[in-house]
Amino acid sequence: MPTATLTSKGQITVPIEVRTKLGLRQGSRVHFVADGDGYRIEATTRRARDLAGALPKPARPVSLDEMEAAIAEGAIAGAGL
């Protein structure tokens, strides 16, 4: 079982085995989630490729012009114009 030591500043170095399994890299963020009497660590950042397949394919292909129009509409709506 991987272990780590808490420093006087409250910091730990996550063992390489755990970093690899969670896909953690420099700058990654983790959540400490209450789990019964203890906690578990969950990675909160993912690489874009980890999201592959998360959304269904569109019913029909969308052109670049349609994408740009949708982005512009969203920007206008977000700006409150």
C-alpha cells in the first residue's frame, strides 16, 4: 500500500503509483471526499482525451459556419446583449 508523510506545512507528496493511477500531473487538482469514517482522493481535472465518448454523436454533421453562428449567439446571450 502506498504511503506518504505529512510535512510540518501540511503537505504530502502523492506516491508515483497513486499519481499514475489517478492520471495526476503537475497542476492537477484533487478532491478529498468523505467516505464513511475516512476520506478518498478523487482527481478533479482530466485531459480532453479522457472525455472522448462522453457526449453522443450529433444527429447530423454541423458545418463550421453553423458552429461559428452558435458560438456568436452564445457570446451575445452571455454578454446580455
